[in-house]
Amino acid sequence: MIDTTIDTATVPSRPRRGGRVAHLRLYLSAGIIAMFVLVAVLGPVFYEFDPVTTDVAARLLPPLSSVDGTSYPLGTDPLGRDLLGQIIYGARISLGVAAGTVLGGLVVGAVIGIISGYFGGRLDSFIMRLADIQLAVPPILLAILMVAVLGPGIQTLIVALAITRWVFFARVSRSSVLVARERPFVEAARVSGLSHRQIMMSHIARFTVSPLLVVATMQIGLVILAEAALSFLGLGASAQEPSWGLIIANGRGVLLEAWWISTLPGVALSLLVVSVAVFGDELRDRLQPDLRLDD
């Protein structure tokens, strides 16, 4: 009888198709995100800009212009303000709002999701029905309502957007807890007399880190878009805080004669959001390979 078994140790594993492309996508997107972060953090230090100061004599200058020895690499807006300075400061506002919103939604949503999934029962049903009700309302409409009631401003914008995002983190963390709470070591921890808080902190919470990290990365791009949309409508940053959405709104009236005012911050916004989306997609493939779709 011929032995047809195969020694798997001698068979080389086939690499996943598109492996090099995936690595390139990951590193390229991470590099672009890092560039925007550096610009937001260090840009205002090396490039002086006052968003309140205007210069009517320098209004609507095209890129690579200069007036009285002052250079404007990306041109000026209808009030004569330097567009490059506005884009640099706008990056700080967009990334700051995204970081504050995602962090707030992550903390609140993770805690609620862990408690809901661990205890189950009526508490879980109530929280999930509340989450379903909120999901029935588009997040951008809910954010517009809250900002309209509370008033515009960066702090209000962060709170409003965080309230619209907690539900995503809560549902993801709850799903992870439902699987983790049935593990044998969790039962052993209950038998050993550990409190519910100790079990959730020491044995349950670590199962939620990976999926929450993936969701947080993907939510950053959505929050940046939401912040830009609200600022475009006049419900976000004030005129003294040049957000990308506000810059685009300032240029819509002179789009034909001064295309750069709306186009350049729009390109920066698109590049950052796409990079975050690609990075989140690649991060999901590595942290949650069971959800990966092969090329």
C-alpha cells in the first residue's frame, strides 16, 4: 500500500496574493498620515500665521505669488489670508477633533459594551435597543441637531460627534465580550471568587482591544469628513479657527476665478481621509485575519 500522506513541514506555504502591494499600501498610508500629523503639530511652530489678520490688497492671489516681499505659496483667499497657513492650521483642527471624538466615543462605548455583553439580560436588551434607535438616525443629522442646540465651537463639535460614535464601539465591544465570557478561564475566575469588575478588567477587556482599534482607525476618517461638513455649513469651527471645511466654504463663491481656495484644502482632506481608510483596511487584515477577503 502506497503512503499518500504529505509531510506538511516540507511544503512551503503559499504567500497571500498581493502581499507586497498590501505592505506598500500600509506603509504609504501610514507615511501620509504621519506627514499630516507632523504638519499639524510642528507646522504652526515653523510657519507663522494669524487667522484674524486680513490684507485686502493681497486678496485672491494665485499660488506662488508674492506682495511686498511676502510670499504666498498656495495663494490667498477673498480676505487676503495666506491659504497655506490656513491649511496647516486646518490640519490641526481636523486631527484634533478626530482624536478627541474617537477617544471619547471609544472610552464610553467600550465601557457600555463590556458591561452590556458581560451581564446580558434586560440591561443588555435596553442598551442595544437604545443603540438601534440611535443608528436609525443618520449621525450627521444628529450632530447638526446637537450643534445647533448647543452652539458652534470646537468643544461642542467634539462632544456632539462623540455622542454619535459611541454606539459603534459599544456594539463591537459587546460582540467580543459575548464570545469571551464563555471561555473556560472566565468560568474559572468566577469560581475562584473574583468580582465582576476584576473579571471584566483582567479577563474580558483584553479581547476587545483588537476590534476596537480597527474600528477607531476607520472612524477617524469618518469624523474628519463629518467635521469638515459641519464647518462647511457654519456649525463647526469659528472664523478665527480655519477648518478645512470652512476654507472650502469661503472659496465656493469665487470658485471660477480662484479655484485654489476650495480645491487645495479639498485635496488635502481627500488625501488624509483616503489614507486613513486604507490604513484601517490593512490594519484590519492583520489584526482580524478572519474578516479578510483574499485578493
